[in-house]
Amino acid sequence: MNARQANPWAALGALCLGFFMILLDTTIVSIAIPTMLRELDAGLNSIVWVISVYLLTYAVPMLFTSRLGDRFGPKRVFLAGLVVFTGASLWCGLSGNAEMLIAARAVQGLGAALMTPQTLAFITHLFPPAKRGPAMGMWGGVAGLATIAGPLLGGVLVDHFGWEWIFFVNVPIGVIAIVLAVLLVPDWQPKHSHSFDLLGIVLSSAALLCIVFGVQNGQQYDWGTVFGGITVFEIIGAGVVLMVAFLVWQRVNKREPLLPLQVFSNRNFSAGTLTATTVGFAMTGMFLPLVIYIQSVLGLTPTMGGLLTAPMSLLSGIIAPFVGRASDKFNGKYLVMFGLAALAAGLGIIAWQATPDTNPWALVPALLVCGLGIGCIFSPMSNLTMGSVEPRLAGTASGIFNTARQVGGVLGSAAIGVLLQARISASIADEATKAAAQLPAQYRAPFAEGIAHAAASTGEFGSAGGPAPLPGLPPEIAAQAGKLATEAVHSGLTDAARVTMLLPMGVLLLGVISAAVLRRVKPRWETPAPEAAAV
């Protein structure tokens, strides 16, 4: 089928179904974290890797996979990614331990990286510039639906069928998407002969892997030796050196670098890309402490947790189109700055409200403030960032912009994960010491040490019921100790979640500063689908 015979809206519908799965899997996992901690008998670090490795293998190859579509045809690369993603989803659901699940998620992320750039390319091919607005509206609507559906669908599946079904649900959707893509999407062949920057791919992948591995596993190895005398900080340092080498290579590579640095000479693009990175960091990182708090401390089921956060996503989806139109009428940087500040304020209110006995539904107003902020960010940020990019660099710039947000998500997941683990260990140990004062003197030290050891060794406490009873206590003390232990764990988890939320708040304030640099631009040319970068 060629492009003239294809129905562009039918083709877009088939592409959107695959894209829906990708976005669903960036949000659906968070709601299942406490359940996976418990049922996989895994520590928090392992489950954070389930999130991080997907984002890592999704983000890093994307600049490369966009060129695969130009070389071999976007439909063929999209279908290859769809098959990989669907098969990896089945593998995820069948995983019996955290290590196998992490490996399957890595493959799943690679499938997503193959699919995403092809869908963006097809929008510019199927729709002329004057008709891309409605197409991007449908695209954005699918993104919003996936954001809302992820926590809700994930909660229902976890509660009624088990955590495995957050992955199994992709299999029938993936099979339908494959059939529809084969039938409805044209086999467009751009026939662009790209040279692939293999050294750039290796350097960038190794750099990010070392940095993320070092940051995320630092707490697990007590910031000391990992293996063979190599320390955590040496691994992070190696990642930084590799990243510098990558940037130097991109500058000296005269053929076709993976990351053409000349695009960063554009002030708006540089500032907008930094802003997008801070947004990815905060939006990925904020859900981990929030989900641990609302499920493990407040006792909400996964379904109720999804319902609690749904109004935030719904509000952001409702106001985003209005914000997009408003950004055409006046300087959109103020909308971006307001959105970032509102998201930070919403997280601050949640941190201020959070106690072990807070009514969960009292958090809804703060979550709505977060939703208001999110809805104000993406459209104006995308328009300001991409609006002044020259047409010859628009495709490359869009890929860099999208990749930057995903890399921000990887770093956010890793940094928030390690901070949360550190705070859980420290806060629960402090609370256990305070609670031990209520026990007879001879039981205080074993009680405090037992609770602190459990927190340090697992960082887990995936259920709202608290830790297991401490062995060796007389019956008359055991009941009191059990109650005190549960209170100590809940207080410690609450304190850890509150402190951890300060990190995305600080990063969002950095985003406000970078957004302030943006200038209003009236482009002199028609750029191909600048809105695509917002997805």
C-alpha cells in the first residue's frame, strides 16, 4: 500500500495503538511497585531498576532508531519494534524473579525505541502542514488517555489478577496493533542513505549506563566497592569521562554525528531541551515516593491508588489544548514557568500534608495543583523549543528534544530511587529508636536494631501491614512491640517520602530558571510538526 492509497486517519489510528502501549508502560508499573516488592521478594533497588532499565533502553537508542526508519522504511522498523515490544511484554509477565523481569523490561524498552520515531515521522508524511493540527490533537489525546489509564488499569489488574497482568495486557493489544499496522499503514520508503555513528552510539550508551548504574546502586553498595576493587564513584566517573568523549566525538565527526551540536547554538532549543530534561526527571521521580506512601503507609489498594491520582492526569489533559492555543497569543514561557512552579508547589503541599494518618482524599487538591502545572508545560515548551529551529534540522532537533526528556526520566528514576532507599533506612532507624523507648530497657536495643536492619537490608515494606513480628519476645511484650514496629515503619516511610519529594521540587525550580531564558519567536518558516516533540 502506498501513501496515496492509504487512509491517513486509519493509518494514524493503527500507529496510535502501538504508541498507547508504549506510554501505558511508562505509567502502569509505578502503581504495582509495593505488590512487586512483596511478591517477588525483592528490594526497592531491584524494582526501581524495573522502571529505570525500560527508560534507559527506550531513551538511549532513539536518535539511532529514527535513522533506521529513514534507511529501511518507517513501517518495517515500527512493526519490528511492535513485535519486540509485544514479545517482551509476555516475557515480563512470565518472569519469576526481579532479575528476569529487569532483563525483559530492557528488551521492551528497545522495542519502544524502535517504534516511537517512526510514528512521529509518519505524521509529517501522512498529513500536509495545514492538517497536522487535528492529527497532533489525536496524538496528544492518546498520550493523555494512556497517562490516565496507566494507574487506573494497573490498579485493577494488580488487585484482581496479579502484577503479571500489567504486562500480559499488552499481548492482545500488540497482536491487534500488528495486524492493523500491516493492513492500514503504507510501506513508505524515504530512501535516505544515512551513515550510522556507531562510535557515538557505543559511547553514549556506555556513559549513561555507567552513570545510572553508579547513582542507582550507590546505596546498595554503601557507596564503596562494587566488584574487583572498582568503587561506585569510579563507575560514575567513568560514565562522565565517556560522556565527555562522546561530546568531543560529536564535535569532530564530520560525517553524520548522532548528536549534531550545531542545533544547540539556538538559544531557545538549548534552554527548552534543558527544561524538558528537568520535566522528565521530576515527572518520573515523583511517583515512586508517592505510590510507596499512599499504598504502604495509608493502606490504599492499587485500584484506589490509581483513582486517587486520576484527577491529576484528567485535569492536565483537559487544560492542555487551551494552554496550547493561549501560547500562540502571548509569550508561552510564562505558561511554562507557571506550570513548573505549580507542579513543584503541588508536590510541596503533598509533602507538607503527609503524615501516617492523613486522609488520602485530602491529597486531591494538591494533586490537582500538580495536574494544573503539568497541563501548562508541554505545548508551550514544545512550541518555544522547536519553533525557531531551521527546517533542515527539525527532525534531528525533535529527536534530541524527545530523547532529552526520556534521559531526564532515567536520571530521575535513579536519583529518586537511591535517595528514597537512603531515607527509608535512616528514617525508620530513627523512628525505631524513638519507639524503643516505650519498651522495657532490656528489649529496646534488640527492637531498634531489628527494625533498622530490616529497613537497611531490604528497603521494602511493600505491604501496609508493617514488618513481621520480632522473634524472641515474651507474649506480653510482643503485641506492644508489633504495634510500635508498625508505627515506626509507617512514620519512617512517611518521612522518607516527604524528604524525597524535595528533590524533584528542586529540579523543577531549575527548570523555571531555564524556561525564563526562552524567547518568544515568530518562525519565518513552516517547521514539520514541531508539536511532535511534546509527546
